Amino acid sequence: MLRFAGLVMPSSKPFYLRVAGIGKRFGDTVALKDVSLSVNQGELVCFLGPSGCGKTTLLRVIAGLEPQDAGRIERGGRDISFLPAARRDFGIVFQSYALFPNLTVADNVSYGLSRRRLGRAGIAAKVEELLEMVGLSGIGERYPAQLSGGQQQRVALARALAPAPGLLLLDEPLSALDARVRGRLRQQIKALQRRLGVTTIMVTHDQEEALTLADRIAVMNHGMIEQVGTPLEIYRRPVSRFVADFVGVMNVLDATATGGMVHIGTRALRLLDDIAPTGPVHLCIRPEDVVVRGVGAATANAVPVRIETLEFTGPFFRAILRLDGGEAPLVADLSINDVSDLALAAGQAVTVALPPDRLRLYPREA
Amino acid sequence: MSAVAAAPARRSLDRDAWIARVAIAALAIALIVTVALPLYAMLSRGLESKSGAFVGFANYVAYFTTPGVGRAVVNSLVIALASTVVTVSVAFAFAYGLTRSHMPCKGVLKAVALAPLLAPSLLPGIALVYLFGKQGILKSLMFGQDIYGPIGILLGEVFYCFPAAILILSTALSLSDQRLHDAAVSLGASRWRIFRTVTLPGARYGLISACFVVFTLAITDFGVPKVIGGWYDVLAIDVYKQVVGQQDFQKGAVVSALLLLPAALAFTADFFVRRRQVALLSARSVAFRPRPERVRDGLLFIFCAAVALAILTVLLTAAGASFVKFWPYNLDLWLGHYDFNNKDGGGWRAYYNSVEMALWTATCGTAVVFLGAYLSEKSNLFAAGRATIRFLAMIPMAVPGLVLGLAYIFFFNDPANPLNVLYRTMAILVISTIVHFYTVAHLTAVTALKQMDPEFEAAGASLGVPWYTTFRRVTVPVAMPAVLDISIYLFVSAMTTVSAVVFLYAPSTALASIAVLNMDDAGDIAPAAAMAMMIVYTSGAVRLLHWLATRGLARRSQAWRGR
Ligand SMILES: Nc1ncnc2c1ncn2[C@@H]1O[C@H](COP(=O)(O)OP(=O)(O)O)[C@@H](O)[C@H]1O
Ligand SMILES: [Mg+2]
């Protein structure tokens, strides 16, 4: 083995799954375009994107339920592009759960277990173990129609995990549930995934879900992956205007960039590095990155503004600021302490700072 | 997992996909052989001379220049149009009463309205002869007109077509949105205005659909005019006469092609109409709930009760005539008319043949139809095969029974066809009957399958379970009500059908409905009525069993069907 060490990939953590150049169309609709992605062993990756962007299609292609038109899928270095779904060793939780209504919970969970290998008693024990794992012990004799949505979701999870799959695929597993159940189940799924260490891909259109659950997020738009990164990377350094806008709240202002500076109205702001695009740009900054406290004449990118409205939202104040000379308003989230210490009020003129390291620029059609 | 251990599993999974492909191919080929090829054989025979040479449309020209032919065409159109107008108007009012009023006894009235489904179309003819014929008890109502002829045919066709119209119209009328009515009422619209602006447009597609279906049934029906048509020539009788009487197959093929025309047109139009109806009721619609209204409910009840009484009169007349010595002169109870073995037509053997044929049709037909619908809807393999199944499954609806029967003669009686061993066997009766009623059965199965979660198959596959296991353990149990519906539909249709099988039976495989035809032909009208009633009793009993089975099933599956 050692003799071939030089040929093995240098990474110590091998990719569990690799998809490369996946393309898929339905008639005239391009559902996926040149999608490439790698998933590490034991990792939880979220596909995040608006409805219709191709998340489900990508998941189904990976699962082998939808044949891809182009591209390659590898598991542990082995090409599985044309392996039928049943041979891929992937567990799937469908958006509708697809629980078999005429089978009891126990029969649903044991559906993918081989009676020949485990025996009747072995199956019963395994089912009980799985139900206990998802926190549903003792309901094996009930039918899916007799369960709540959250319980059905966990039965579907237990059924998918029963054959101990190498990869767990979840298609919007929480979207059909109400907000409170969703929050609780989110934590359960995360804990379970950590405990079992099962490599997981989860589809969601809910950015909060993706940010809290994922080890890495793949943000998708129009059948393409726009960015792959940790939740913090995605939030802090979105690579495109779409990602910036889709994840979290973002101010988008029309501006013009020249080397190291960006001009908005009559004002020039300093940038952190000068490799940013030049010419017409969208200037982006998150509302919570707008600074009001301790802004002086020497502070970088200090901008005088007028507070148009100041709205209390609970954890913070949401202020709409008007730059003098700027047409677009600027949204800023100000802490309650800032507002009370500085005695801010609507109609007031203040100076805020737009820290250079928080500004993001994206090219704009002039 | 090592590659060595994985190999056998892989082969078995490829095998599962191959089983599906082979099943799709087998069904597609079966439909090509039993639907497409016979029709092709028939249509091409119409373009050939007796010796088999291609003569183009010469047979058609010859047919149309035969004296008296124009009359049969006109007569058929007149009867079909009149039947359509009368049946659809009466059925609309009846269905309106069933769905939009608070009249009493709705269940009984609906059951009576659908009762004609249990009888062969020969039965109304026979009963009408008893009622309005030369010795008829209601002869005075005819004001000197003869029941043998257009009047008799019209009345018989209305009886025969009524259930089909009721089924379509009561579905259309019950698919109405309460919110529209509430809006109209709150805007102060008069009752007549609401009827004109809300009710009629809502049921428009149902009305059009019902007109097409009734027109097709009436123009292609053969049973009623056979018994009561007298001198009044119609196309359906013409086919029968040309083929059975004069053995002129070319001419038979020509008339068949003509009969195919209105049916195919109606079917095509109906297909597009149905397509547009889909969006009529949105998910957020509120089902219409009629409110009691004494005058309207009373009037509708009187009307529906009168119609139901007329239907019952027809059925009870046939039953009565079969149980008495000599209707209407000697009303002593007598079972002699049921002594079929002393009459021409096949005797009791014919009845048992019918039951046997209906059982085969119901079991094999349901299996084939449901599997075909499943594979064509849920598989993703062999797209061309699935498209073939889907397309050919829709054709039989447009093919009248007589035409199908004739097409089967041309195809299966051909000495060059290796399948001609089937000719004159029970098997060909079963096959032709399954094909004859394939479309409705297929659509019932497709509807049930479409209501299922489309991910069941994917879920099964992702758990490593073969498709046929998921089909057996999940799909069939969940669709069991539809499976039962299909089997009862096929059974009753097989018991009552005359038109296709009349060309295909052999003396040893005569059927009850054909015995009715032959005994009536021979003047044994009371035994014919008795045999027709045997069909009614049997289909009625099986319907009852079906109802009990459906109820039992509903009770047992209550736990998981929910709500
Ligand atoms: N079976 C299908 N047939 C035709 N179009 C489809 C099919 N499945 C998905 N699409 C189309 O592909 C695009 C991506 O769909 P999907 O992957 O379901 O999006 P998402 O899951 O992100 O909402 C959509 O435009 C959708 O309409
Ligand atoms: Mg989706």
C-alpha cells in the first residue's frame, strides 16, 4: 500500500461523494447545468436555493432516481453514475415522506430490512432500536395516518436509516411542519446526524435552516451552484449578488468602483483591497455591519445620514437611513444599547461608518 | 463491501428492471395484437375485393349506390340524435335532483337509475313489446302507432343509455363550487339567473360529454333495434345482416368503418372536452351543499320517481312475463320459461358460459388492466412501450362492439394467422370482452394510481426493494377499491354484452345474452325475457356482493385510510 502512497490524493479526509459536470433538462427546462460538488465523509451539506432552482432534481440524480444527461457521480472514488437507485446504498427522506399508508409504522421502518438476514426477532429488535433513536418508541403498531406531521417525518427518517445507508438524502424534511416543531426537529436531526456520523445531504429553501444545520452550504440558482462554503463564509463573503441577497438581509446600493475606492453619489468610500471589480457595481453591506457608536471624523468611511424611521423589532432597532445625495435608503440594525446611549430618534442626523472590511462589491450592468 | 460480494446483488437488480421491461413489452404487444392489428385487418378488408385484390374505395362506392342505404344512414342519425336529446334532458333533470336538491330517497332513486346497466340492451326491447306490442297492456297509449320501429327503438335506447348519462351528469353537477352560488345569491340574482349563469356553465362540459357518449352508444347499439326495430333499418343492424345473414364481409367492413366514424369523432371531441374540465374545481373550492326548498324538492321528487317508475316498469315487465304462463292472458305463476334446455339458443349451458366468461374477464381483465396502468404510469423504463400501452388503451372506447367483433373475425379467422386457434373458443370471447371495455377500466386504474404519492416507487427502490414487491405490498392494497370497481365493471359488462361476441361465439360457447337474441329471433319471447332476467339477477347479485365487499374493505382499512 505504502508504495502507492504518492498516487493517492494528498487530502487526509477522502471525499465520500463527488459529482462532476452534472447536466439535466426536462424538455426545454434546464434543471441542472454543469453542477460539480464534493461531500466529505460524515459531513452535513445543505443545498439552499429558491423554489424551482433544481435542488430536488440534483438530489434525485445523486440518489439514482433521475438519470442525468451529462456528468459523473462517484462514491469513494468509484463511478456510480449508472448504478440503479437500489444499489447506491443511499437512504432518502422524501418531501412528502412517502410513508406507505397501508403498513404500520413498524412495517414501514423494516421495509428495507432483509427478513432473511435478520430473522423476525432481529427485525423487531432493529425496528424498536430505530424508533427509540428518533424518539418514537412504542408506536410501531400505529398507521402513518394516525401520527402527527412531526412523527411521520421521524418515521420516514427511521425508515431511511434502517439499512444503515452510507449517505442520507433529505428533501425539505421540515418544510411541511409548523414553526415550533420545525425548530425542535432541526436540533434532533442535527444531533442524530452527529451521533451516527452519517454523511448527509439536505435540501432546503430556508436559509436559517441551512445556516444552523449545515457544515457546508451549496447555494443554488437557476440549476447552477453559485457558491459552496461554510455557513459563516456564505454569510460573510457571498461570492455573488444572488448569494448576498438570498442569504440574510443585505443592503444593495448602486455605486461605481475605481481602484481601491467606491463612489456612491458624491461620496467616496475606501475598500479593503483593490482587486474588487471596477466600473458600475452593486455595493452591499449587511444592516448589522453599519456602525453608529464611536464614529468620529477619523473613522474610515464615515457617512453623514438622516434617520428616516426607527422601528423596534425586539432584539434590535431597524433604522432606515438616508444618505445625503444617495437615492436609495440604507437599512441598519442598531442595538438597543446604541440607540438609547446615543439617544437616537427618527428625523435625526447622525454619522455612521460603513467599515471597509464589511463592504462587498458585485459587478452591475450599467 | 467487496466487489465480489456486490456482483450477485447487481445482477438481481438488473433482473428486476428487465422483468419490468419484459412486462411492458408483453402488454404492449398484447394490445397491438388485440386492438391495433384487428382494426387494421378490418379497415384494409374494406378496401379489398372478395378475392383479396386492392380496390380502393370501390366497396364504399358500391355500398352507397345500393338502394336503401341512404335510408339506414339517415335512420341511424335520427335515432341517435333523438335518443341523445331525450336521454340527456331527462338525465340532467334526474341528476340535478340527485345532486342539487333535498328530495327524499336519493339512494334508492340513484340505484334504480343505474339498474339498466345490469341488463343486456335486448331486455328493454322485449319489455317494450310486452308493454306496447299487439297484446301489450299499455297498447292504447300508442294511439295506433306501432311499437316496432322508431318509437320502440327510441324508448329502448333511452332506457339503455340512461345510466351512462346519469353517471356523467351527476359527477359534473356535484363538482360545483358553493362559493359561486353564495356569491350569486348575495348579489341578489334570481333563481333562474343562477341556474343560467352558474349551474349550466359549471355542468357544461358534463353535458357535452354526456351528449357524445349517449350519441355513440345509441348509434352503435344493436340489441334494441334487433328486437324492436321492425322494418326500420339502422346501420348497426345492417352490419349484422351483411355479415351473419349474407356473409358479405366486405360490405360489413364498409359499414363498420362508417360506424367507427361518429364514435371516433365523438370520442376525440370528448377527450378534449374532458381535458379542459380538469381545472374547473380548484383545491380551495367548497363543495356545494343543497339547502332544503319544499316546492323545488317536491317537484324534482315527483319527476325522478316517475322516471324511476318507468325504469322499474320495464324491468318488472320482463321479470313478470318470465314468471307467468302467458302474459297478459294467463297470469298463473309458471317457471317453464326458465326451462331453457328445451329451446334453441344454447340452453342453460349458455348461461353458465356467460358466468364463466364474466369471471375470466373480471379476473384476467382486472389483472391485465391494472398492471398495464401501473407500468405505464409508474415505471420509467422502456418509454416507447409505455406510450404504446397508453395510446392503445384509449382506442377501444371509440370502437363499437359490432366493429370490434367484425375486426376479430377478420383477424383471428384468417387461416394464415397462427392465432386462429383461438377462433370460436372461450378465450376469444374473454379477450374481445376485455378489449371492448378496456378504456374505462384503464382510466379507473389510472385515476386511482394518480391519487397515490408519486414517490412510493422511489421510496421502495431506495430501500433496495424490487418494484414488484412494492407493487404487491403497497400499490395494490392502497388501490383495492379501484381494483374492485374495475372487476365488477368488467363482470357486469361481460354478462350483458351482445355486440362484439355475437360474431365470435360458437355453438359450444353460446352466451346468455346471445341466447336472448336467438330465442327472441325464434319467437320464444318469454324464454328470452327469462334469460335476460337471469342476466339481471346475476349482475345484480354480484353488484350486491361488490357493495358488501367494498364496505367490509372500508371498515378494515379505516385505521390507515384515515378520515
Ligand atoms: N419531472 C419533471 N418534469 C418536468 N420538469 C421538471 C420535473 N422535475 C422538475 N422539473 C423542473 O425542473 C426545475 C427544477 O425543479 P426542482 O428540482 O424540483 O426544484 P426545487 O426542488 O429546487 O424547487 C423546475 O423548473 C421544475 O419545473
Ligand atoms: Mg424541491
